[in-house]
Amino acid sequence: MADQQYSTASNAPLQNLEEWEDFVKQRYPELPANTGPFQTTNPHKQREEFRNYEATARPTVREFYRLNHRHQTFAFVQAKKREFLSLDRRKMGIWEAMEFLNTLVDDSDPDTDLSQLEHLVQTAEQIRKDGHPRWFVLTGLVHDLGKILCLFGQPQWAVVGDTFPVGCAWSDRIVFHEFFAQNPDALEARYQTRLGIYSEGCGLDNVHLSWGHDEYLYHVVKDYLPDEALHMIRYHSFYPAHREGEYTYLMNDRDKAMFEWVRAFNPYDLYTKSHQRPKVPELQPFYQELIAQYFPAQLRW
Ligand SMILES: [Fe+2]
Ligand SMILES: [Fe+2]
């Protein structure tokens, strides 16, 4: 599927990538502090409630999901993996990649919105304040670097968005489920059963998720971080699983155990966004040292 077929406007319905994240946060509001740091919202949230979020979503967000659900087919995901997972576009260190991501120009308000780099540092700082291990702090620092896909010309709907398995039936707990009617895979009978092309408990490593910044970054960093960190990175946008409890039948026991870490990470991603800017120059030496502990000077992107 060639990218040229999408016009510039249809590539970027969102004013900025945060518009998607703000919508996710609206759907999963933060619970009071006394429910514990790793508590997630009620996994049995009524379908009705979901529909309300859909009904009140901004038109830009709605259009973003329409494009995402329309174009993220099994074939599209395979094509993007072939296109990007050879990792032969650039060689960059982690901090360099953070600065590169920061060159992403969108319609954010520079006076009130944090930059991409500030979001990463802020997430890491909150994890550090809560006393988590160094690899967990580092995971917060790098988790969104896959968004450099935007700088490689990829449309928003192929970089961010709640991810979901392709090649099997779409859970009805995926937000804006109705837009899947326009996805060509809806006509492929082999993709429309509960298991589709997969087998019961086959493990998420064998499952193709919709393409975006999670999967891309996982491949960039997979040789350097512990498994817990890799699960957090690879599945942090897999809301249908980590927030809705769907697709457990594709998971193996290791995935189920690792998803506790994915759930532990999610509040830091969603709720640490404050407008208080982290003092990046002061913090940089600490993070440079942390990066050097785990990563080589240059990675392939
Ligand atoms: Fe992300
Ligand atoms: Fe994030």
C-alpha cells in the first residue's frame, strides 16, 4: 500500500500527537491517589460509557481513528515492518534521538505544552521519584522515541493510536470499533474469527499488532533492555489489552506476567503530564550516564 495515496490533510487530522493522548486520558481518567499507583480503571467499564467518549470526541480525533481503523490492515502492517525494521535509516544515540524527535513541528502551543523531549524527561523523573529501578526510569525516558516515524514521513495514524492485533477479529472494546467496517480485512474471513491466523495462547511475540511507535522502538532497543522494559515499550499503546483486559487468549504465561509491568508503566505515561517544565539541562548529566549504562553510543534506527 503506497503512502502517496494519502493526501497531506488525511495524514494529519490531529493538531498534534497529544490530541490522541488527551483523548485516551479522558477515557481513562486518573483515579484518586488512595487507590494505589498501579490501579487501572475498571476493566468492566460499560460499553455505553465508551460510546459517550466517542460521541463527544473532537472531529479531528474521530477522523484520526477513522483513518487508523480504515488503513491498519494485516498487509499494511507487514509492509511497514519490511519498510522500517531493517533499521537502516540513521545511526543515533538515545539523547540524539530525543533531540531529533524534538524537531517535530506541530500545532502545539510552545508556551503551555511540553515538548516531546520534556514529556520523556518528565515521565522518567516521576518514575525515579517513586523509587523504581534504573531500567524502569530509562524506559520512561525512551518510551516514545518511536514517534520519530513522523519525521520519516509517516502519517499520524501509523505512528500513534491505541494498538490492536491484526489478522484476527477486532475486539468490540476497541474504541471507535464501527470504523473497522471500512477496513478491507473485514472482508477476509480468515481474519475475522476470534483466533484468526493465530492459535490459543500463542504468545504476543507471534501476534502482529497495528503498526506504530511502540513496535518500531521495540526493535530498535530490544538487545539492550530487560524483558519487563521491552514489554512496556512494545505494548504501552495496547489499551484493548492492558486497560480493557481483551486478547488474553493470545497471550502466553510470560505475557500475562509481563503485563503487570505494562500496567505499572501506563499511569506514568498518561498522568505525569504537568505543565511544570523539567529542568532538562540540570538533569541531562544523570540521564546521559543512565543511557550509557544500557545503550551503545549509537543505535540503528
Ligand atoms: Fe507512546
Ligand atoms: Fe508517552
